[in-house]
Amino acid sequence: MKSKIRIVFLKELREMLRERRTLMFLLAASLMYPAIIGLLLNQMIERNTRTEREGIEMVVIGGAKAPTLMAQLRERSVTVTEAAPMNEDAIGELLRAKKTVAVLRVTDDYVANYQAMRPARLELWFDSSTESGPQRRDVEDILQAYSSNIASARLLAHGVSPATLSPIELQRHDTGTNASRSAMVIGGIIGILFLPAFFLNLSAAVDSTAGERERRSLEVLMAQPARSWELVVGKWLAASVPSLVGVTLILCVAHAILRWLPLEEIGMSWNLGWGELMLVCLVTVPLSLLSSALYIGLAMNAKTFKEAQTTVSFVTILPVIPGFVVSFMELKTATWMYLVPMLSNQTLVKELAKTGDIGPLPFVLTFSCALLPALLVVAFASWRMKSEKYVLGV
């Protein structure tokens, strides 16, 4: 019986490998998804470290009226460029050209109001549609600190302690670690890496069932001295191969990228080792088996190849729904999450990245919650395949 399953498995695998488009799609998916995550995180790192790396460039109009402010800006690594007076259109055009983070305009009545101890107005012009948000907020913090220093000096000059205006001193203590912060961000992003388990094998599963039915090759296969469950298991295992290989490659490439990126620059880290990654890949195997079983069972029930493709396409959407619901409702990690296929894999990776030691139970539940339904679906498909009238659609 094992040899018959092996024969069916090798036959389906050989036909699958003949299609170069399937192999190219498998390779592209294995590189595309980790590359997307790497680009997103690298963009985040670039955006958050741009100030330290390049400094802040800002255009100032009328800076000679506030020399102390200009000196403080330069002390805080702000490159100040003096400019002649501009109207609003010229300022807007300068900002749209992305040559400066912001434009600071010192008003004409600034000196008079400053000397009279009235509010001296400064105008900060910026374009919120650009990616200079963090740098612009740094400029605002500098201006706010400059204003606080002036207020404190004026209070001291009148014999009033600046502490009078601050009756409460708030001290912030963040107990979050780099691992916990990265688990919230990376854990949500890395969930997309398990989605290929539901579409890398779609073509192979549908072609080996509904496709063979239309080509009339399924009749020849059923005429062979093999039981229905042997045929189904052979097709099931063969259809699972591209999903198993693809998801494993995707996880390994993504792991290598996350370990290479300087996540500490944005207060995050990726502490998973290769041993833990292999355990994640192992418990992800049933996820590929489950998707292949569902596709084969649904494709056998379809009348035509197109109907099978349309039917199984809806299945690819179902695994994403629990993850969106949990993220939308901001639910805390619970044991029941390890009982939902794909959500269990996402939760497992997030908790591993956060704590590193979660015990064996989440691994067992994650492995079982997909394997048991897969075996039940295969058993049902084997039972239905005993009927030639049902399989051949006559």
C-alpha cells in the first residue's frame, strides 16, 4: 500500500515539476514576501534615523531678528539656511520641492513683542504629506524648549521660581523591552508569511483533481489496482509539496533578513534563533497539509475546472479573517488562539519573539489544530472518491 501511495505521489510530483510557471511562481513568492517585510522595516529604520544621520535642514526667514534662537537651533544639529522674504506661494513651492524640512519665518513685530514681553510670533511652515514628520517634530520640540527657557528666565528676573508653574513632576518609566515592542510590530507584519501556505498549492491541487477529470485521465488512474484513499493521499501529499517548500523558504529568508537589519536603531530586536525557527517551520507543516486537503476535497466536488478554481479561491480568504478580527479588537493572547489554524502560527511567532520561552503546549496545539482537520478532510474525500459517479460527474 505504501508503494501505491508513493507511485501516485511521484506521478503527481513529476507532472507538477514539468510546469516551469509553477516553479517560477514558487521562487518569486519565496523571495517577494520576505523582501516586502524587509523593505518596510528598512524604510522605517531609514525614516527614524535620518535626523541622526543627516541632521535637519531648515530655511529661516528673518533669522537676524532672533540670534539666540538661531544659535540654539545650530547647537541641536539643525542646519539653518537664511533666505530672503517670501510670500506664501514661494514657501509652498519650496516645501513641495522637498529641499527643506520646514520654513521658519520670524515676523516683523517679533523684536518689539519680545522686548515688551508680549507673545512674539514665529511661523513654522511645513508639508505634512512628506516623510519629514519626525524631523519636523524635532524642530517643534526645540522651539518649545526655547520658549520654556525664556519663560523661566523672565520668572527668575521677577523673583518667581519657574517651579511654581510645574506643581507636578511626571516621571515616565517604560517597562516594555525591545523584544515586546518588536513582537507587536514584527508579529503583525510576519503573519503574512503564512498566507502562501494557502495559495502556493492551489494550482497543483485543482489540476490533480478537477483538471484530470476534464482531461479524462482520472478515469485511467481509478482503473488502476489502487484504493481510493491511496489515490487521494498520494495527490494530497504531492499537492502539499510546493506549499511546504515555499513557506519554509519564506520563513528562512525572512528570518535572515530580520537578523541582518539593524532593528535596535528603532528600539526593536529579533531574538529568534535558527533552532526556534525550525520548530516554527515544523508546526507550520500541517497548515500546508490542511490547505491541500481542503482544495482537493472542494475540487473533487466541482463539476468543472473553472468551478473548482472559483470555489477554492474563497478558501484562501478564510484564514486571514481571524487574524484581522484579533488585531481589530486588540485581543490579548489566549489559549484558544492556538486552536485556530494560521492564527495559531501567527500567535506562536509573536509570543516567541516577545518572551522566547512559551513552553511545549502552544507548539502541540498549533501542530494539532491544522493536522486533525486535514486528516478528516482527506478521509471524507477518500470516502467520496469510492463513487465513480460522483468523481466523474456522470
